Amino acid sequence: FSGKHAKENDAEHTLDGTVDRFGRQAMKARTGGWKSGLLILINQGLATLAFFGVGVNLVLFFTRVLHQSNASAANNVSKWTGTVYIFSLLGAFVSDSYLGRYRTCTLFLIIFAVGLGLLALSSQLLLVKPTNCGDGILSCQSPSPLGIVLFYLSIYLVALGNGGYQPSIATFGADQFDEEDDRERPSKIAFFSWFYLALNLGSLFSNTILGYFENNGLWVLGFWLSALAAGLSMVLFLAGTPTYRHRMPGGNPLPRFAQVFVAAILKWRLKRPSNAHKDLYELPSTESAISGCRKILHSEGLRFLDKAAIKTDNDTVEVEGKERSPWRLCTVTQVEEVKCILRLLPIWLCTIIYSVVFTQMASLFVEQGATMNTSLGSFNVPAAAMSMFDIFSVAVWIALYRRVLVPFGYKVTGNPKGFTELQRMGVGLIVGMLAMVAAAVVEIYRLKEVDNKIILDSPSSLSIFWQIPQYALIGASEVFMYVGQLEFFNSQAPDALRSFGSALCMTSISFGNYVSSLLVTVVMYVTKKEDRPGWIPGNLNEGHMDRFYLLLAALVSIDFIVYILCSRSYTNIAVYKESTEDEEVAYIK
């Protein structure tokens, strides 16, 4: 009877440690699944629309409304963008350590909506004067000191809200599917693809509709629409409260990490047990020493850290009411948590070079397109609008991957995912390299079609639509790299650090921006001489941006070789899974 009851309980409740809003083991029929996942996807699309409704033309707002120089405006936008991604680490820390994903998302969504509302209000009352100014024709009045203060306060509230919210919402969405349930596991894998698609669809609307409004001086309307989208996303998110599944926060990980290193150093002279799987210290119960985290199975590698879990006569284990000192003796799960993060870092570092490639779409691709033939009949295509081909490519490749490549990969490899996350990220690097080669070829032919290279920004007769292949290749590479990256860091991070895993994806983009800026500076320093303007001069017709694209392709090729070495030596995380007979078995992710 007890075995039958256990099986029925397993069928009714989740097995991955998630709970409902009252802290009880979550019931599958009443919580999670696509009814919760769909709300989170819509929420993500609206929040992305709201965020890029500000970011898409922020540099123009600095120059046209606040009367800043091009250099100052570009610098301020770079600082603001970098701050958004840095705040993702703060949001991940708060989520994993103290508040949990749901409360963290709610908190930062409120900050996000308040920031957007303050931006719209301050722009309407203090900055956009006269009405509809800043369209490139009608000049705005000089902003008041109060208006400037409120503007900076509002955009950095937006940065804090969006940055803190993003890593938690991705992980929270994945929490709605039980990875230990054979029926829900495929949905969890698919969720990240649809999540990335929702992000791109939101940015498509803001880049086209809201971008058009703001470019024509309708700043206040664009900002109020962004604030409305943020408010609506928050309402939809809160509407799903009764059905969400939750994972309990694991507490501050920094002391846990420090305890492992201190304990290992104190026992550096000890010999590691020959049978580490059995002789290292772990709690005898099925519960983990880390709140909200399943037990992690011991793994080989980074053996020095295993010494933190070696029991000695001087260690106090829980007997006679006394507790062990975590600074002298750590559990295997605690040691493996540190190992997991250390193993993720080399893979993460390899993704930064790809992010350098990805950032060119918002910078050099636009500058390249602006010096091409942008006419389409009587209409001139804005160079920045070409990014819609990237978004279309993302949508097409997500559908192709889910419907074609996954079934094909399953037949070839036997893996239900089709291909592993590491394999997909490797493909993303290769496709990203091809995008740089395509951009270089377009640039070579663009320069050939320039009539007078001496005249500043003299347009080439080559059509801007020749840029479609490089945008399409970037979109395809995103599906393999960034979706694979989201899945990889979410599945390989310990349960108590899943939001941190998602934050690694965002910080990769942040460091990609910084490395790209540094690389451009170094290239110009090396290539600019008295008789040569350098590869990326103010007048692109006198430069050789094609060589810069080929340099990036070469760097990605080198990075790919390093990535192969890192991925081949990577060890997957393994967690304990209770069988229906109450036996502990290892579950390899």
C-alpha cells in the first residue's frame, strides 16, 4: 500500500523540489505548466517592448532634447547599457539568496514601471518643450536642472528594474516545468526558445513603431506607451500568482563558498579518500544542507576542494546536540556547488567573444548601412530598421530548430534535446563567424561602388538590402548561442544559484560591449597613421571596416578552438533523485 501511495503522490506532485505559494509541495494539476509559462512569456514580451521603447532612440534623446554632443551621448548610452547588465548580478543575488524569484520579479517590475512613468512625466512637463520637438527639425529648449536630474533618476531606475528582473524571470519561467517529469521535461527545454522569441518580438515592436514615433518628435507618446506596457506586464505577472511554482531561496552563497575554501585550506595536508563517493561527508537524510537545493552527487576534478568534506577527529558532527562547524567541515553538496560555478566560468568566458560579434549589429552594421543606397522606391529605409531581418531570422530558426532539427538530432544522437547545449553554442560561434565574413564581403563591394571616397559619407550605390545575409546569420547564431546559453547555465547551475546562471548570459553581453569598445580603440590606435585614417575612420569610405570584420572572424575562430577544449573537459552536474522506493539514485543533467 505504501509503495502504491508513493507512486500516486509522485504522479500528483512535482519531484524537483518546487513548492506552491504556501510552501507546500507543488501539485502538477494546479500549478505550473504552460498556463503559467504563457503568462511569463507575454510578460517578457511586454517588458522587452517597454525597455527598448526607451533604449532604441536614447542616443537621439541625449543629442536632440538634452543637447549633448555625439561623443557624450554615445558615452552616456554605453554607461547606461552596461549598468543594466551589471544590475542583473544584483537581481540574481537577491533572488537566489533572500527573496526568491517571484518576489524579486515583483519588486524589480515595480521599480521598472515607476522609472518609466517618471521618465514619461518628466519628459512631458519639463524636457520636451515645445511639444513634439527633437524630431531633427524643431529644436527643444535647454533643459532645466530639475528636468535633467529627474531624467537621469528615471532612466537609471529603468536600468535597475529591467536589469534586476531579467535573470529572475527567465529562471522563474523554467521553474514552472518539472525537469524530473518525463512529460514536462521537453516543455522546460522548449521554454527558453519561446522565451527568446518573446524577447525579440517585443523588441521588434519597439524598434519599429515606438522608434518611428520617437524619431519624429513624439517622445512623450513613446515613453507613455512604454510605461503602459510595463504596467500591463506587471498586472499579467501578478494575475498568475495562484498558479506559479516556486523554489525556495538558498541563502547568501558567499559565506558557503568561503567556507569551502577555508575548510579545504585548513586540511590541505590531508590525503583525499580513495573512495570519495562514500567517505566524504554528506547529510544522512535526503534533504540538502542548502535550502531550496537538491543534493549534488560528488564529481571528479578540482580534487583539492574535496578536502573540505573530509571528516577528522577534530570535526564536530551533529551528535549530542552539537553542530558541526561549517568552516571546518562542509557537505559534498556544498563543495560541488562551488565546483559547478568554477566549471561554468571557462565556458562563460568563451561566450564573450561571440557577444563582441553580436554587438556589431547595433553599431557598425548601422554605420555601414547608413552609407549605402537606402532607397526603396520613394521611401528611404532607416539603417537601424534592418535589424528586423535579425528578428525575423530568430523567429524562423526557432521554429526550424524545434520542428526540424530537434527530431533529426534525436534520431542521430538519441538525445531528446536533439543536440546538447554545448554543441549548439559551438554552432552559434561558427555561424557568428560566417556573419562577420558576410559583412566583410558586403563592405568590400560597398567601397567599390562609392563614386567619390573623399566626400564625407558619400553614399555607395550598393543597396542596403545586401546586408540581409549578415543580419540573418546573426539571428541564426543567436538561436544556437543565446538560447543554448540560457538552457545550459540554467541546467548546470545548482538549484540555489539558477538566477545567477541566467545573469551570466546578460553579463556576457555586457562584457561583449566593453571588449568591442576596447577592440575598436586598439585597432584605431594601431592602424591610424599620418597618411592613413585607420580601419574605422569618421569617413568610412576612406577606411577598411572589412578588415575589422575579418579580424573579428579570426578571433571567433581562435575562440572556437579554445571553446572546444573547454567543452570537452566539462563535467555535467549530477543531482540526487529519490525513487519511489525511497532509494537515492543519481540524475545526470
